[in-house]
Amino acid sequence: MWREHLWSVPSFVRYAQLALQPVGLLLVITGFMTPNPGTVGQEDQVDRPGVVRGALRVTRHPFLWGVALISIGHMATVPSPRGLLLFGTLLVVALAGTASIDAKRRTLLGPRWTPFATATSNLPLAAILSGRQSLQVSEFSGKAPALAAALSALSWLVHPASWSVVSAQ
């Protein structure tokens, strides 16, 4: 009963998840690796010159948006009641967390938060699309992309839902 899907999933959605997952994992990993004034205990980073780099150019909450993207992908490709409950909860917590952190930092840091918040965006890519930032792919070099690719490949190999893309053909 718990494996029963609530709706059928088109192949293109499964392929979209194969592209979405590495991006989500890259945001999660860079969220851990990037000094960020939005992270607990790193509030003093807000005054550091050049703090906006890498994933912070994409969003000031890379970890939470990575969790959101992974959750959306799982909800779309594995629409079971348990999956929707788990990943729906993660999605709500991640998205609410971005707004909550912004409000807390605005209160805690006052005017020190404003330049950072203005230079970045909560919504992924909004600062880049508005011209406040530019995507610097070279700032994503190093271990993060390799780790995201390796974790994605590993999850595709061991995760049974990944094989449904092949078997749906």
C-alpha cells in the first residue's frame, strides 16, 4: 500500500529530477562549505569584504534551497503518501527557514545586514537576473562540484526510483 503512487509520473519529470538533484546537492554542499552570515554562528561574516561569492551569488540560503530542490524533485517523481509527507515537510521547513533567517538577521544585525541582503537574494538566481550579481562558475571549483556529482551518481546507483527512468521506456 505505501508504494502506491498517487499519480503517474511522465518520463520528462523523471529526467528533470536527474538534472535537478545534482544542482540541489551542489547547493547543499556549498551551503556547508561557504562562509555565510545567514548561518548560525557566522553572523560576523556580514562585514567581511568579498563575503558574497560562490553559492551566495545564487542565493543567500544555498543549503535550504538545495533541500527545497531535492524535495520538489522527490515529490514529483515519487508521489506516494509517505514521500509527500516527508519531502513536503522538508520543503515547507526549508522555504519557511529562508524567510525566518532573513527576519532574524535583520533584527540581530540591523543596518549591517542591509548591504549583504541587497547584494544577494533569497530566491535563487534573482540577484543574478536583476544584475546585482554575476554567476562566477570559477568560484564553484574545488571539492563541492565533484562531491555533488559523486553523491548524485551514488544515489542513482543505489536508489530504486532512479531506475524507473530506464524502465519507463
